[in-house]
Amino acid sequence: MEKETLASLTALGHPQRLAIFRLLMRRYPDAVPAGEIGAALSLKPSTASVYLSSLLDAGLITQKRQGTSLLYAIHMTALQRVFDYLLLDCCRGRPEVCSPLSQFTASGVIPMSGEKLSVLFLCTGNSARSIFAEAILRREAGDRFEVYSAGTYPSAEINRFALDVLRQKGHDISGLRAKNAREFTGQGAPAFDFVFTVCNRAANEECPAWEGQPITAHWGMADPVKATGTDAEKSLAFQNAYGTLFNRIKAFSALPLDTLDRMSLQKAIDALSRTKAGETA
């Protein structure tokens, strides 16, 4: 196991390989096309291929073919073995010394940042998906959560089809607006317990280092703003996006947050990324 661990650490010792690894961690459990990885990190296809091969040889990622594309994902089982080795061998089984999770309570349950848990939904434009998520969680469980949304490159205004869907679903849209993620960083920014990305582009970007190490997850989904066709076809795309987020958020708000340890909670939240419109978790 020592040989495998050294190979993993060596592979992560290069800044660009580390950048790929971090991107795939943000996208987990997604499998991401090589072209998308290269584009997100401004890497030539040949260069990205070399770095991906190194991470693959080190056992840190997996590869599968889908049509003509090669898709890559974090090899979580192998990564956990590396962490276990470092903790049990190098740290002599003392998590209070080595593990960043020592910031959490002895029971492993996440601490409350305040009377309510604070949640941020991120996407690129903050004009549809993250706005939907903000509105849904606020209505479904606003008594237990402080809810925010933002965009890494926010639109000037919320998409009109998104507003139509929210009106149809009976949401109060008076306080909704497109916001820049920078509003939620720096002095005076909220301390988040959860940060969710709901679009692939936002997850591919290096987002701010959120204070307090909130639980993060990627709930990637198609962007309804990019839908084409008639107004009815575009409206259907927004309805589907709303339905998918509603199911995920309904399941999230039903989780027993006061009893789950961090690892169990992370696993449950990651699983919700596979829930679609019309499905239950």
C-alpha cells in the first residue's frame, strides 16, 4: 500500500494534474469528458491526455468510453484507501491529530452555524437553476434554512421563463434577483453549512475557499436557458429543471441532519445528484 500511496502523492505533486483532480472532485460522482476537462482548465488536448494518463496510472481516477468520448471520474474507493493508509500508518490512527474533520463534534454530527443552517446554490448565470433551488428550499423548509443563490458570471436579470414557472408554482418572486458569488465572500459574508453547484460550468471553476469547510455537492443538470425551439418547448425545459430540483431539495430537506455524521450526510447528498424530475430519491 505504501507504493500505491507514494504514486498517488507523486501524481498530485504537479499543479496541472492537481487542478484536474480537484475539478473531478468537485464534479464527483459525475464522469467528465476529456474535452470538457481540457477546456475548463485551458489545456491542449494532448497535454490534458498526458495528465489524465498519469492520474489514471496512479489509480486516482477511472476512465470509460461513451461513444467517441473518454470520460473520467474520481476513483473514490482507491482514494479512500490512500486516506486510510495515511491516517492509520503515518498518523498512527489518531484522527484528532491528522484529520480536518476534528473541527466537528465528537459525535461527528455537523455543528449548526446558527439557529438555521445556511445553504448556497451556485451556477453560472444565476438566472434559472440556482434561482429555482433558492425559491424551492426557502418555501419548503425556510424555517430551518437560510437560503441563498449566486452566479459565477451572473446574468443581468432572471430568465423570463424561469419567472413564469415560479409564478405558476405559487412562489413569491418579489425578492429574487441575479447575484454575483463575490457577494458571499470576504468579511461579513454568511458562513455556509452547505454549498451546492447546479451546473457543470460553475463546478468546473475554482470557486472561493468557503470559510468553515461547508459540505459541498454537485447537482449538475442541463441548462434550460440553452433550450431551443418554440416557447412551449423552452417552457418544458424549465419545467423539467424545476421538477428535478424540487425532488432533490425535497429529499435533502427530509434528511435527518441532526443525527447523520458528515460522511454519511455527504454520501446521501451525493446520491441525490442522480434524482431526476418525476423520481424520488
